[in-house]
Amino acid sequence: MTSQNNTKTLKKQVAPFEQSQTMKSVWQIINTLGPFFLLWYLAYISLSVSYWLALVPMVLAAGFMTRVFIIFHDCTHHSFFKDRKWNRIVGTITGVLTLFPYEQWGHDHAVHHATSGNLDKRGVGDIWTLTVEEYNASPLKTKIAYRLYRSPFVMFVLGPIWVFAIRNRFNRKNARKKERNNLYLTNVLIAAVIALLCWAIGWQSFLIVHGTIFMVAGSIGIWLFYVQHTFEDSYFEPDQEWEYVLAAVEGSSFYKLPKLLQFLTGNIGFHHVHHLSPRVPNYMLEEAHKNTPPLENVPTITLATSLRSLKFRLWDEKTKNFVTFREAKRMVKRSMNAEMNPEL
């Protein structure tokens, strides 16, 4: 998979799948927003009977909210429609639903694509990742912060609250006027929708229904982003050795999901294809994967094997693998013993 011949031609092989199709895009909006709003309403109606009964449509609605986010995500790449104007309009609307400002997230995500797996350009639009050496050389407060950040509770429970409800409500430093104005517009529209729903159904019902949907969908979203870049033999290299194509196909996994989950996650499991060519719309990712032979051997994970990623914490530059904190500690001990007993 990593031969020079393959990496030089891969982008050309995927290029035919970069064309968006208006009818498919419109149909995806219908078969995503329609079920989402219906399930939201069913959850609200069911709430008068029992929260546990309402939980069923809420969880399903969270799945469709994940799919709404994929539409938003495609719009930020200008891949959902041919016309940038329509990408911006639909992206802003779906950004209101998913609590993401279109212009700001588009900027950060573009940086993520341009630097994913680059050890010298970490920090924008990615998950905080330290190498074994960096972690060992860090002061205690940094180690504690890093361990907390990488813990499942912080990442998948507190993470959605921080990212969706807090981080996205403020402009980044040096944001351009168009980006700032889009964030202000998004915040105003979000506030208006919340106020309207609280007036219509009561703030308690709104908080229970949408709060549950938000937390489940947010956790799913962060999990998908996490697992598709955090697997044992991922790809990280210093800037002088970093290659875009290798970072895409070796540093982004093929998350092989059951068909229903593949549908709800908008084919984002074909993450290697997406990173190789962000202009491929989500409904063409599977076709691009199946019709590009070199992509058959990309890193593949399943629901079962993806759970192993929860234990990966640090990137080891020597072995080119993610390791656990315990494994990193053993490495340090072996290194110290080798220095103290060079004859061994």
C-alpha cells in the first residue's frame, strides 16, 4: 500500500468520484432531516409517558443528528453541492442544528486535513496527542492534564459539552470578518431556536429531549473522530518526512461498520478516502473505496477491534505505534537500565 507508485497515483484514481450530484444531495437532506425531526417529536410525545420510552426515539434521533453533521461536514469541504453558495447556506443551517459555526469549523478542519499526522504541526482541529518522549519530559501538571484529557469520561462525556456548547460559541484569534459574522449569525439563530422551543414545549422538556440527543450524538461524533486517527499503527512523522497521501491512507482508518451504522454516520467510516480527497461527497466514499484497488489494504478496524483504541494514549516514534501509559513506563525503565548497564 505504501509503495511510491501507489501513492503517486492514488489521488488521480479517486478524482472521478469527486463530483457531487445535486439530486443525491437533496435526497440525503430529505432522508436525514425528515427522520430527525419526526424522531425528535416522537421523543417529546413519549416523554409524557416515560423518559425510558422516550429514550428510544432520542437515541435514534442522535444517530440522525450524526448524519446531519456529516452533511454539514461535506458542505465545509464544498463537496456536497457544486455551487459554493448552496454549500454555505446548507452548511450554516445544519451548523445551527449541530451547534457548529460553518466558517470557523471549515477553517479548523481544513488545517486538520493539511496537518494530520504531522508531528510538527499539531494543535488545530485535532485531538491532543503527545509522543512518549514529550510526555516523559513534561512537568507533572502537564502529565495530569494530559491523562485527564485522554480519559474516556472527559473525552466522550465532558468533551461534547466543551466542544459543542462552549468552544464553538467564540471566535478564534485572528478570525476574518466573514468568519466572525458567520459565528455571530449562528449563535443568534441557535438562541432563537432554543427560545422558540422552550416557549412551545417548556424548557424542561426541551432540555431533556434535546440535551439527551445532543449528548449521545456528541459522544458518537467525538468517538468517530478519535477512533479513526487513534489506532495502533497509525501515521505520525516529523514535517520533513511527512507525506499527505501516506498520512491520509495510513493515518486514517477504514472503520468497517454494520450497514445501519454506516448509513447513520454518513459513510464517514471510509475516512481514508475522505482524507485522501475531501472533495468526494459522503455518498460516493464507499464507491471510491471499492473501485480503487490500492485502498483495499488500508488499516481496517471494526466495532470490536475499535474498542482497543481506548487504551492508546501516547505515540512512540521509535516503534511507530500508539502505546498505553503502562507500556510507555516500561520503555522508560528499559532505557534507564540499558544506560546504567551498557554491557547488557
